[in-house]
Amino acid sequence: METTDAFIGLTCVDCGETFDAAAATHRCPDCDGILDPDYDYDRVDLTPETLDSRPHGSMWRYAELLPFPAETAVSLGEGATPLVECPALADAMGVGRVLLKDEGANPTGTFKDRGQSAAMTAAREHGASEVVLNSAGNAGQAAAAYAARADLDAHVFLPSRAGFTQKAMTEVHGADLTVTDPVDGNSQIGDAGAAYAEAMDDHPEWYSTKTFVTPYRHEGKKTMALELLAQLDWEAPDGVVYPTGGGVGLVGMHKAAREARELGWTDELVPMYAAQAAGCAPVVRAYEAGADEHEPLADAEVETACNGIAIPDPGASHLILEAIRESDGGAVATTDREILDAAIEVARSEGLEVGATCAAAVSGAFALAESDEFGPDDTVVLLNTGAGNKDVDALRAHLGEREVEAEAAE
């Protein structure tokens, strides 16, 4: 494998053992824990001044803090997404400044591209010919795209509740798509996971790019925080509100903030806030209960139209909770109506398009401001993890419902 100078291997977050990345490809060989890319930060030959001289072409601008050099990357130009001022939202929220980090500008329209770029690079470096994952939708589409770029065959397992766009584009990119059968209605992410596990039993040679099975997806997504801090001249905002399902991006962003502080680029961590839908909020429940990890929800307990964060059993909740507590952040849940209303408000007041799922960050930020978590001088960053057209049916249906209610009230 061709790796960067500072990358020293993969360290298990559970048992603490470190392994050669060429040999350990996925979970910890000793305890089956999550492996995390590790670095010798004394060997990171990179400064903010050096970054200032580089073009903003992709997330691989930060290659010295990634496992693989830019020239080996499977890339579609992911990253380098805009940070947009939202003065109308700041006024409505009663805070000093609101900024929206727009991950909808990525090649397949979501932040999932960052993770799949890193994971697919690892797959190619390991000599894989076929990759596999299950997903709520967007990661499956991204995996199909990046597998096509890397000339790898992809097998994607999605629940029936995944969006039409995600299913269609997964096949357009040439992946083998399996949509799991509905059980008493729409199938859920857990059904897709069960089908994925059965396929892995039958095809152990397939290379997984599944969340927290590969060590590299959260590593790619950490570049969101590096970009954000660079865009803010290395001054940490007062809060980043993140729509949270599996929490891969939140965990990655917290890692990057810790690295930036370790390298002396910034003085403080970035307070991370997990925003969930009230109908599927296992992380929020655990946070409010003071627990170290979540209690899984049964599929029948999931009551949200926000497909991307309808994750009843996030496998790395202990890392999410650790991140929000260590960073002095928090967790908040809002209703589907509040989330969808927020998406429409952003579109109408700022002209920006946020996905229905992603608008949980907006409604969550409003709830946090109303509870005085954010004050009149604070800078709040909203992570829009995906483009509005990913959930266009949900947004248009909600708009129609509002219009019917308004007419009935006249």
C-alpha cells in the first residue's frame, strides 16, 4: 500500500492495539472493535500557511492528515464545499451568525462522497475487485459512483424505504442493487443490514465499505471539519449542528478538531451537536439519560419520514456520545413537522436547498437557541449533509399538506 508519511496504522478504539493497515482491512483482528487510522503528528508536514497556498480542489487538499496520498485517491472532486452566510436564519434564531456548510455540492449530492472516496481508495489499494455495503440510501449511491470510478464491481443493499433517486442512481452507476423486501410495510435499514450480512457469508471475498466496518469512511468525512475551520480562519464556531443517524461524519469531524488542536492550528475543540428526528432519536435519548451508549429501537418504533437519519441502532453511539460530551456540545430531537418546516424556511428565506433529513440540523439549531444553548453573539454552523432534491417528494408533499391546512383554516 502507498500511504502518507504520518500514517502509522490502524488503532482499535476498544482494545488499543495498533495494526499494519496492509494486513488489517476492516474490524480489529483481536476484539472485533472499530479500527481508527492513526498518525504520528510530529511527522505531519503541513501548516495553515501551506494550505492557504493550495487550490481548493477537493478534500485531498488535506492528504497529509489522511492515510493515502492524493495521487492514489479514487476521487470525483469531492469536498471543497461552500460555507454560506445565512443572515435571515441568524435573525430568526437570535444568534450572531449562522453559516451553512453545503455538502449538497458534492458529486453525488451528499457528504457520503467523502467517506466513499477514502474507503474506495483503500479497497483498490488492498487489491479488491468487488465491494459491498448496506445503506439507508445515499451511501449506496455514492459507493456505486466511486466503485465505477475505481473500476470495481459494487453490491448495494438498500431498504425499500430508500428514496427513488438513490435507488435509481445506484443502478445507473452500474452497481448490483438489492432492495430488501418489505415486512409489514417498508423495509428498514436493519433489513438491508441482514441481507448484507447473508451476502457476506456467501461471498467473504467481497470488500466491505460499510459504516464503521471499513476504518476509512469516518476518516474521509473528517475533512468537513478541516475545511470548516480553514474557512473560519481556524477559529472554532460556538456550535456545529449535525443531522445524526449513524453519526459517522460527527465522529470524524470531532477527530479532525482534536487533530487541529494537537497540531496547534486552533485553540479549542468544535462543539458538536447531534440533531435527530423525534421519531428515531436513540442518541438523544442516551445523551439525556447520561448513558455511554444507546438502547436500540425496534424497527416498529421508528416513526419518521427522514430516511437518512432513520437509524434505530447506530453501531458507534459510544463514539458519538463521547464526541459531543468531550467537545461540550449536546443533542436535540425535533418533530418531522419541525424538520420539514425548517427545510422550507431555508429555501424561502435564504434560497438554499437542504434535504428533508438534513433540515434536522436547522430545526435542531432553532430548538437549541430557544433553550438558550446558543446566544446572541454565537456563531452557529449547520451541516447540510445532502442536496434538497434527494428528498424532493417529502418536501413537496409537506408543502401540499401545509397548503391544505391553510385553506381549511380560512
